[in-house]
Amino acid sequence: VGRGTVTGEGRWLGVSLLEVLPEARRRGFAVAVVRALAGWGAAEGATRAFLQVEQSNTGAVELYRRLGFTTHHTYLTRVAPAA
């Protein structure tokens, strides 16, 4: 499953929340979801795509690299302290 949004005056497809069940990984499902989202985004007028992924998620980083994505910048996720 994954989420796609078309933003930036309709030029950008944002891919997020991509998840494959652990027992179904490495079977091409993530590639199929990204390609389906890319097709949908293109039909909606998107000509570029972006995504965010945790750097520590090496499997996802490698998947996106194989699909042609490169690192544009990095970010830091902050978590509120426990109450």
C-alpha cells in the first residue's frame, strides 16, 4: 500500500507511506505500487516525483535508488519527550 499526492501546482507526485507486509517483501510489490502511483500521478499532470524515507531504512533506500531516485537533502525527525 502507498499514498500518492499531486502538489506544487500539479507538477509533483509525492510518494509516502509505502508499506509491504514483511512476509511479502522482495517480491516486487513495492515497485508495482510506486509504478502505479507514478502512472496515476502522470495522468493527473505530475511530471516529477519526490518521496521521503528514513535513511536507516536501507531496504527502502536501495529500492528507491534502483527506481532512479537520488538524495536531494536529508532531514531530522524529532520526537517529543515522554510526559
